[in-house]
Amino acid sequence: MSATRYTYLGPEGTFTEAALRTLPEAATRELVPMVSVPAALDAVRNGDAAAALVPIENSVEGGVTATLDELAAGEPLMIYREVLLPIAFALLVRPGTELSSIKTVTGHPVAQPQVRNWLRTHLPDALWESAASNADGARLVQEGKYDAAFAGEFAAATYGLEPLVTEIHDAKNAETRFVLVGRPARPAAPTGADKTSVVIWLGGDDRPGALLELLQEFAVRGVNLMLIQSRPTGAGIGNYCFAVDAEGHISERRVAEALMGLKRICPQVRFLGSYPRAGVSPEEVEPPRLGTSDEEFTAASDWLVRSMDGRA
């Protein structure tokens, strides 16, 4: 395995590359762009890279399905950290292009909902076609296949384009969450501001309250859910798995017992990692709900032992 190589959703000039370069270790790694999220993750699976950075969630569009599906299927991988990146688009064009002459535009499918209103107002007749990434859209504009691309302004120089309009976003404070993914290993020690990700399968016995049973495993232990998204398993209509982000670390008793509860009632649970929350310090995290701290779990366990010994 190449311990010095990181892959990412390419080509050069993507928001994913920009997010990856915010990591301190990126300065000492070989950063290799890949054509797709599956390709970036497969490089980790087959040992060609130590880790991959890929987008997993957008504050406007929600979960990035390609990443969620890849993490749920195939050889297991694990999330080691996350990166949040503010997102604003620039309309990149070949030099000399005017707004009135733009008839075709391109960008990543996740970008379209973030610029839809701007397009409707400024380019109502332009035809949108999706690209593999925003930077790939810029490359296609460079090649003359489209008139303009929505991408990061920083991609303009890479592809010999000009930012005709900058700071385009329908939603203020839009951001995308990226995750650094590697092969499974022991999670890093808890920081006090952590997140745990899992994928949960309900199984084939569709019954009233099945999803509620899953949620209760977290709720009764005071574990806050930060994301829950359903994804089809491919086994037929109505057959779903659920990607879940929960507050806390697997080493914390309330989180560990919630996961054990899920394992008892679900046909399959895939642990995706416990890792630090981006942009959150331990001081900003609310203390555990009454009765759900590690100390209270330990005290309850000690009481049970004493009771069994007749010492309660």
C-alpha cells in the first residue's frame, strides 16, 4: 500500500481537492485525482492509496448518494475525519465569452440545485448538462463542448478560463462535507466532540414500527442523531438501508450500547467510524442527558453486580 498517496474526486480544480488541501498532512502526500467517487475509494481498497477524500453531504442537496452507496457496499472502509468547506460557484467561460452568448452550461449534478435560481434569473434559456465533477465541467468548457461551467473560481487558471460571474449561490452559507476514508483500523481516541457513522439494514420483514425500533436504540440512551438517510439496497422496491450519523464516539458507553442494540435486532450493521466533528470543540458539545454518561452507566453496572451478589 502507498502510505503517502491520497486520492480524491478529480480532476484537478474540484472543491474536493480544495478541501483536501486544508488538511495539514496533504502537504506531504501525493494527491492523485480520480474520475469518480468509486474510483477514488477503490484505490484505497486495492492498496494503491492510503486514503481518499470524497464528498458525502451538501447543506442544500443533502447526502451525496454515490459516496453513501459506495461506503455501504463492497469491501468495508472507515471514515477517519471530516472536512467542511464553504461553497460558492463561479461561472467559468473561455476568454471573451459574454453572458448573452451562453447557450449551454455544465457542472456536477449536486451543483445544479445550488445555482438553480441564479440560472433561472440570468440564463433562463441555457441548457444544463451534468458533468462528472465541477472541474471536469471546466475542462469540457476549455475543450469547447459547453459555453460555461459552474465550478470553484480557483479552477479558472487550471483550465485557461475566466470567471465571468463569482460568488454564485442560491443559499447563503452553503457548505459541503467531505470525509477522509481509509481501510478499517482502530478509531482514534475520543476528543469530546466526535461523530459515529453506521449503515443499518432493516431486513426483508417490512412491518409497522421497524424504523422506530432502530431510532429507539439511540433515543433511550440519549444519543443524538445528526443525519439519517435511506438508500435502496438494490434487492427490490421497498428494501432500504439507512446511513446514520450519531453524536459521540464508539468508546462511549451510550453509543456502544446503542450499536449493540442495533446489532441484536438488525440483520446487518456496518460501522463506518468514529471521528472528530469538523469545526466543533469539546466545549461546544452539550453534556450527555441525565442517566447516559459513562459514569452513570458504570454506576448502574456496579449496582447490578452488587444486587446479584446480594449486596445492594
